[in-house]
Amino acid sequence: MGLPRLILLAIVIGGGIWLWRRFNSRKITPTQSMQSQSMVRCAHCHVHLPQNRAIQKNQQWYCSVEHLQHGPQTGD
């Protein structure tokens, strides 16, 4: 096989992969979990989590009931 045939084969394979990825990416539709959500930081352990999964008390957010009971962490 000559060099021009290898180059042509590489172009054809690359184009096929590009087309396959392009058409497959259109089939994926955004879901509720993929949409952006507000993130909040736990006052105790400083982990960031979605606001809809956090617990709020006195304008502070917590990642779990245990951290809510311990309260905010003082100092670092």
C-alpha cells in the first residue's frame, strides 16, 4: 500500500468518526439532573452541594443533619 492510500484511508476513517460523534451528540437531550443548579457550601465541612439537597438553618447551609447538629465550624 502506498503512502497516498494510507493518507486517504486515514482521512476517510477520521471523517467517519467525526460524523458518528456529530450525529450521536444530537440524540442526547438535557435532563433535569444535567441543568445547572445553585450550589451552596456546608457551614461545617465546607463541601459544596446543590441547594435542593442542603439543609438551611439561620441563613447557613448544611450537607447533613449531623453537621446541622454540630453547627458551623469555627476557624480553619
